[in-house]
Amino acid sequence: MSVAEIMEARFGSRLLETTTFRDDLTYSIAPDDWREVLEFCKESPDLAFDMLDCLIGDHLPERMEAPLQVVVHLVSHTYGHRLRIKVALPEGKTLRSLTDLWPSSNWDEREAWEMYGIYFTRHPHLRRLLTTDDFEGHPMRKDFPLQGTIGGPIRTKLKGKI
Amino acid sequence: MSGLVFPNFDGAPSVSKAQMLSGEALRNASDQDVLATMGGAVRLPGGIALPVQIERVLGFGRSFSYWPLLFGLACCAIEMMALGGSRFDMSRFGMEAMRASPRQADGMIVAGWCTTKMAPRVVRLYEQIPDPKWVLAMGSCAISGNIWDTYGVVQGVDSLIPVDVYVPGCPPRPEALWQGLEMIREKIKKSSHAYDGLRRIPARDALELEGAE
């Protein structure tokens, strides 16, 4: 059985949207099915997705009702197949962390939270990864200002004293 | 011996003048007299005074062994590596030994943009380099932030640490960095800007300002 057959037999209409681009299969799911679908991908012996390639956040402000998105790329070394899973999120919706299934999602989730403000519950330490701890805001959102003032005031204040 | 050229130090007394103070005269002379004969004193932190002449001889030696910190922040570091490689060959000037430990280095080449996350590390590395030390800011990003006027990039490393020489470019050619290092060598020879322990570190100033507010 192919990945598509297994997934559709198990979840059916809960897979909201299916696209295939250059043999890469993508499913869109609802946020409430997130944990169940990914647990099945990991635990099912016929799928055996043993590696989480990447977990990415995304911000699409033109989608008013669900501006945020998380994309997960899964790889199975046993069978050599791949799968992408997308979940569209309204503002403030949280997801269950995947760190217990794939430890590699740890930093990816930290980055998704830091850059887009997508919160993952039961994450071991959801701290900022790439910016400083006192940073405010989520810089990869489309409404974040492109030109920042961080570093600027220090430079202008002290320029004459150096 | 005719091929040897000794450097002509500005204001250094001639050999005959220095020899005037010898024998009985030297034993009787006060410390001030000796210092004046040797071109005046250079004050060091801690109250030690060195005659200018000795300091300049030391500077002459130092200028041929400027060892930068092995430290690259971004793409400018590639050009820095090219300068260290065989084509441009920094080792002709005694600069090939890039030290991986700040405690063995004579200064740093800040090659590339510095993020706010990296800024405390840059300041710490600078502070760990023993005096005297010279800093070269390489490339537009290290000088001013370049196009990265964004949330994460420090707008010029001179807001963090004192910078001696700026080398503009995006990235600068290895020749440009070479010229910048030559300018640093000139500074070392003159011992100008040598005792950075007496200077203010901008990042520390900013922290003090923040604390005062």
C-alpha cells in the first residue's frame, strides 16, 4: 500500500486537502487532528516516518481566518518515502509539541514560536533561539517592521564618544 | 650592512645625544634626566613609565607580528581567508598566525555583520585579548550594518568595541584588507592607540547608561 492509500484509509475526509507536486504528497489537516495524524505517521509500521526533516512556520496575512501555518516534512528511511503535512492556524491557536516523537523538532519549534508566535504546548523549553532573550515580537511576521531600531540608538548615542 | 634600513622614528633622539649621558653623568643623573634624554616617558596603566624610545622599539617589533584573532562572522571572512592563503599570502608580514584563542592574539578583524545575539560574545572576545590590541572592522556590515537595518543586526561594531581601522567594501578585496592591516601596522609602529585599557568600551558605556536610567 502506498502512503496515500494508508493515510486516506485511516483519516478519510479529515485530510482537508491533498496536493501532489513532483511526486511529493502534501496533506492539509485541521489543528485538532495535528497530534493524532503525526503520531500515526510515526507509529504505523507501514508508514514508519522515523525522521522529521523540518518543521517550518509561515505567516500568510491574506488568509484572514487562519493567517498562520505550520509545515512538517517527514521522511521514512525504512521505505524511502516522504510526506508533507500542513496545518493552517488561526491567531492564538496552539499545537501539541512533537519533541517526544522526533527530538529534532525541538529547535524547529523554538524557531517557529520565536519567529511567528506559534505556541507549542508541552515543549521542554520554549525559549528564543536566534534572537536575544529580551526580544519582543515575532520578527518573521509580515507586519513586523523591516527597519528596526535595535542597535541604532546605541550607535547614534555613543558615536561621538568613541 | 649597507642594505639594512633602520626605521626613522619621529622625534627620537640621535645616538650621539643618548651617549652623552654615560659614565659618571649617568650615575648622577635623576630619573627625569634619563627619561628626557630618551625622548620622554610613555605612561602605562599602573603607573609604570617607559621611555618613548623603548616603546617604539617594542612597537617596531610588534608591527611584524600582529596576530589577529581567528574570528569570522560572515562572508567577509572568506576574503580574510583568501588573504591568509598562498595567493595574497599575509604571512609575508608576520600576520599569518591567526590565533584561535583571544589570549594569544594581538587584535581582531571583525569580518562581517554582527547580530545582537553575537554582540556580547564579540565584546567578551575583545576584552579577553591582552593589551595592547588593535581592531579592524572589515566590510560595510561591520562598519555600519550595511543594508541590514533590521531587528537583529548591530549597526556597526564601533557601537560595541573601539575600532582602529575601517575597511569598506562588500566584501573588500583581499588587497583592501591588506592595506587596512598596513595601516594597523603603522599605528603599532607609532604605538598610537596602544593602551586600550585606558579607553572606554562603548558597549560597557551603554550598559552603564542603561543602569543609570
